[in-house]
Amino acid sequence: MSTSGRYATLLVLAAGAAPLAARADSDPRLTGLWKLVSYEVEVRTDGTKMPVMGERPTGYAYFTPENRVFFVLTGEGRKPAETDAQRADLLGTLVSYSGTFRTEGDQWTAKLDVAWDPKWVGTEQTRMFSLDGERLRVLTPWRVMPNWADKGETRSIVTFVRGKD
């Protein structure tokens, strides 16, 4: 084979291997469907904890093998909106976003490319997590959450159970 032929073969092999080398494997501890069980918020100033999404929120998180995560979390008792004010109020009981993620130890960082709040698009959101059997407990860092900014700095404590795909 000529030098240029070997070079072309190496380029083809390298091009075919590059996507595999660049793609990290998903964390098997997280991969799959998770059903929301509870969503609690702790207020930093006084330690108050409250179920801001109600006692029975609904929603899911899904971590794909390709390192993409989807979250759709909704508050209890949501009703169809009839007015602009009611539609605006619905945003207070919704958290929804997607992006690619990576894990390091017991935390993941998602780089968001879509979100219910446009301010989150393009940001990196880091979450700490712990697993206890089929339960996933997620803890956010302290921050001002768009849905309840009036509370000041809060952190969310979100619990999921492994769902059925």
C-alpha cells in the first residue's frame, strides 16, 4: 500500500473511532427512569423546610446511556389555566429542563440546552446525589430558585424512586 493509501486508511479509522473515544459511558447508577416522590425546599436563612410542589408532586427524570438527562417535575393540584395570570402561576409549579451530563463521584453536572426558565439555558447545573436501593435523593446547591425567589437562597431536596421504562 502506498504512503498516501496508508494515510487515508488511518484517517478513516481515526474518524470512525473519534466519536467513541469522545463519548463517555453513562453512569449506570443513574441510567434509566426515575419517578418523583417528593420535592422539598430548605430556606437557608432559617432552616425552614417546605413541600413547595405539594405533598404529592408528579414528574420524572430520565438519564440516557448517551449522557443526556430530562427532567419534568410538576406540583400537586395543577389545573388548566383560563387566564394569562393563571398560566403565569403554573410556572411556579414546574421545573423542566434537559441537557448533557457528566458524573464525578456522587454528583452530576448538566449543561442545559433547554429549560422552562430561559435564564437556565446554557448554564451548568450541579447536583449531589445519594442512592439507597431504588431511591435517588438529590440535593441542589444553595441558590435563588426562579420559582420561589421571594424565599431568598434555598436548596431543593428531591427524592425519586426507580421507575419502569
